[in-house]
Amino acid sequence: MANMAQAVRMALHYAEEHLGVMDIFGEDVGAPLGGVFTATQGLKNAWNTPLDERGIIGTAIGLAMAGQRPVAEIQFADYIFNTIDLLKVAGNTCWASNGDWNLPMVVKTPVGSGIRGSIYHSHSFDATATHIPGWKIVIPSNPLDAYGLMISACQELNPVMFLEPKALLRVKGEERIPGEPEDERQLSKMIDAPLGDRSAWKPQWPALEPYAVPIGQGKVVREGTQLTVVSYGRTLPLCAKAADTLREEGVSAEVIDLRSLWPYDWELIRRSIEKTGRVLFVNEDTEVTNFGEHLVRRTVEELFYKLLAPPRLLAGKFLPGIGLADPLEMASVPQLTDITQAIRALAAEQP
């Protein structure tokens, strides 16, 4: 099975062949590296930029205004914060022009912890991104969703922020990408560049098929009756694993993969909470002004009389960054043990 980096790469290849994506660019995005996580390796329309995040976003806005469909990469989300004013311009262009100007652009950036990236390569961006109206925001938790969400993003008329959980980029999926060869070693030989000299290397792309995950549509990944767990990105697989473990203890947790942060699938969340009466929101962004806090507020306002226990949020600690030492990183953001304990405790709460 493909890993997430390969899935994104295949989706971008499909987009440059079938969806009119002519420019895929960023720091080290083009040859020879093809991205620090290899998610743009071998793409014919990939090219390198200077180390200039504002220039990257500005170029994407200009190309989109000219009618192109650019895909820009900020190498790590930690360095996207100095582009906030430009992201706001991109987000408000359609609205401010009364719909006369569209901006069909995608910005992709690796986010979150999990690679021991320390203070400058471990930040999350989900809460900040949801504070910028006018953008659609997606964050996959597995390769197939990454493939389908990128194909959807490349067809949008206005900006899409594609957040890649860097801890999951090397994780293989459980479902095959449409058109992916059955032998994963064959896939690697076809699309992964060799070590050493790559000057003569060309990828041999599989016959990829269209597959789109609708933006704004979540997915129930574990059925349950006692409580609802809503997550996305890096923490989603941990929530699913915790639910599987606790099922052996008699705890029945329903796990929802949000997949899109804006628009998000409130109807899916609502139906689940009405069924279970309890909800835990889990992500790794810092806990103050966290996107999960918005979901808690909406839960209280709209579903108060359906609740059997107060809604809970499990998120990253409110710290300036994440330390390099393994114990510091593990203590800074939710881990499997934290999630398991939070689910167990919430399931035990009685009105």
C-alpha cells in the first residue's frame, strides 16, 4: 500500500495530467529533492523557489488571479505564520469582489509533531487556519483520503489549505489508491527516485483513476454507542486504536474522522452525539483558542439537553513550542495513553 507522501504525489500527478495544474512549487519542491518528504518527487510541473514564504504565497495568488491552478508548498507550517496577511487577502478575494474574482489555488504544508522536529518544525496550524475565512481547510489521516482530498482541492474555485500531518507521511495505508499496483515494492520502483544521481531518472506513473473525497464530509471510522470521539490528522489513528483497545473493556466509542476543518461535517457530529450523549474532541494544536473549543461551544449551544456529560477537549499543552527531547514532545501533545485515559474517564461519567 502507498504511504501518504506517495498518495499526495500521485494525486498531484493526476491533477497535472487531468485537472489543469501547471505549477507546483516551493522550497526544494522540484528536482532533485522533490520535497523534504518526497511528496512532489518526479512531477513534471514542480519547480523550486527561493526560501521566501511570502514570495511563495504571493506567487500563488498572482497565478490564481491570472486563471491558473497553482499548488504551492510551505515546507513546514512553522514558517507559514509570516504570510497571514497574504492568506487573508487570498481568503477574502472572492467575497470582496462580490464573486467576480475566484482564486483556485492550493497551499499544502506539513503540520504537527511526531518527527522530533523540536521548536521550529513541530507547530500545528489548524486553529490559525480556521481563523481565516474564505479558505477551505482539509487534513487527511490516511493515504486514500490524502489522495481524494487533494484531487478535490485541485478542482475548487477558491483557496484550499491542505494540511499534511508530518508524522503520517511515511505511514502506509490500509486501502489501495485507485490505479495503484498491488505490489507496493513495484510502486516504489515506479515512482520513488533512487538514491544518488537522479539526473536521468523518470517516474513510471501507474494508471491512476479519479477518486475525490468531498470537502466537508467526515467519516465514521469506528461505530460505538457510549461516547463520540471527534479527531483528525495525527491523532485520528490514535483515537481509533484507543477505541479498539477499550472495546475489550466494554467501552463502546464511536470515532469520527473530520477530514475537513472548514466546512466541517456538523451533521455527522450532531447525529453521533445525539446517539451517544458524550463527546471528546481530540487534536494536537495548543488548547487555548483551539478549533476543538469551537466544537465544544457549538455542542453546548445546540445539544445541551442531549448530553449525559460535559463535552471534553484533549489538545496540546499551551506552550510556545515542542521540546527536542522525546519526553518533552510526548508530554506536549496527546499520545495514545492520554487518549485512552480520556475516553475511559468520559465513558464512566454519569448525569
